[in-house]
Amino acid sequence: MAFFQARTDLALEAREYVENVNGELRGIIVDEYEKKEIGVSVTKVQITTKNSAKLLGKPKGTYITLEVPDLCQCGENGDVSENHEKVAAEISEHLIQLLPQKKEKLQVLVVGLGNRDVTADALGPAVAEHLNISRHMLQEFGRLGLEKKQGIITSCIVPGVMAKTGMETAEIVKGIVKETTPDAVIVIDALASRSTKRLNRTIQISNTGIHPGSGVGNHRNAIDEETLGIPVIAIGVPTVVDAATIVADALEKMHKELQETAFLQARDSVALSSLYNMYVTAKDIDSTIKRVSFTLAEALNMTFEKEFEE
């Protein structure tokens, strides 16, 4: 009988799950700390060996997870939370650490993945709408054409989904990279979580690129340094959790209360497989995507204004 394993895009959750089953693993370096003044918990997971990468089902690299309980809460103005700017600044700090450091002006392509017509999957396009893009202004007017000081030259694309374009997202991005020659790519996408507690409250930043659709079992070609030839930074927020996870968690709680093995057997049964293609999101996902996308865009714009030292 196959053991139930919830799908997740978060390296933090994959590590928690594997360590619960197999115990502490080698090849994984974990650094955890809190920034209480802004209500953010940070977990940095570094996967350093092929064996640990295989066990976690994640590529080798660095995964930074920021857990922000009030990320999608309203502020007094009814829009973003009071900690919006502080959280954005924290995200920006981590992005700057992962970006290539070079003396010349850095050029970055931002890719907003997702489907505009599916709210829970519209994070990438929503973030793209709020970005300060400078490449066209720089080419047309030079530095005088920029309204604000901008240390990073930026361009952006929202490639849509394969059902509408007939092309793999990786093919589109690869063509753009070849034509515009950026120094790095930042990919933004909605993720899947295995915990309802992390839904719309967690931000993952990694230097390993992304496999669009992998969290919901719809694997597409990878967008990473191996396929593009330049560093790829992925930013994601979990907006959905699969129904099987919710049922399995409920059964676990019932088992703990009643101490009956029947619940463990039910948890591992093929009955849960019928729920694998059902995903749940928050009832207020429209307003959540609006607030979260604005915070991520603000973090990116702060990063773009960073002037790297000559």
C-alpha cells in the first residue's frame, strides 16, 4: 500500500516531513531565527548533497523561508498590513544576497508566472503590474530617462500558460534571455503548501529556479540556471493546499485523540488518492493576492534601487 505524501513546493516542509520519517539528515544545513520587531520567522535551508536533494525532492541550493503571520491582513487603510514596508525590506535584503554581484550595471529579467484568470494562480502577473521597469527607458533616453535612481536595469514578461500560448514557459523565457541577455532572472509564482497554517503567510526565496506547476502535479520544463545559462532566483507564496492533506491531517488528529490504528490505515489508504487533484484556497483569495503581490512588488522595487558598489 502506497504511503500518503502531501505535495509541497516549500523546502522547509519537505525537510520537516523527511526528518519526521527518517530522522536528522546529512547534507542539510538549517539556520533559523526570528525578527520579532517585524513579526517574521526566517528559516534558511541549504541542500548541499545529491542524496539529501533526492530525499527532499528539491534541487541542491539555498531556500530562504519567511513566515509572516500578518502578511495578508489589512492595515488601517484597508489595504496592506502595517508591517508592509518592513517585510518588503526584509525580502529585499535576502534577494540582494542571492543576486550576482558585479561592478557593471546589473540587468535582471522578471518573469511573472501563472494564469491571470485563476485568482489563486495569478500571483506572478499581479506582482508584474506593480514593478518599476527601466530597460526601455534606459535604451531610449539613457540614465536621464529614469525618474528614480535605479541601480539594476529591469525588464519583465508575463508569459501566460501553455493552454493559451501553445508553448512551454521555459521556451518563451529561454528565447527572451537569448535576445536580451540579462545577468539574472527572477521568477515569481504561486506555490502549494502541505499546511493550511502556511497558506498565504509564507514567502520562499531560492536560487534553484522553478518547475512551473510542480506543486499541483502538473510538471513543466524547468526554468533554472542549467536551462538558461544564468542565475535564476525563484520567489513564491503558497496559495493552495491539496484536499488530501486536509483530510490526512484531520485523521491524524483523530488518531491522537482515540489511539486507534484504523485511522492510520485510513490515512495511508488509496481513498486519499481520489483527492489528489482537488486543491483548496482561502475564501478571500482575491484580496489576499492583491495585498501579497503589492508587498512582493515593493520588495523587488527596493532591490532594483540598490546601487551595487563599483
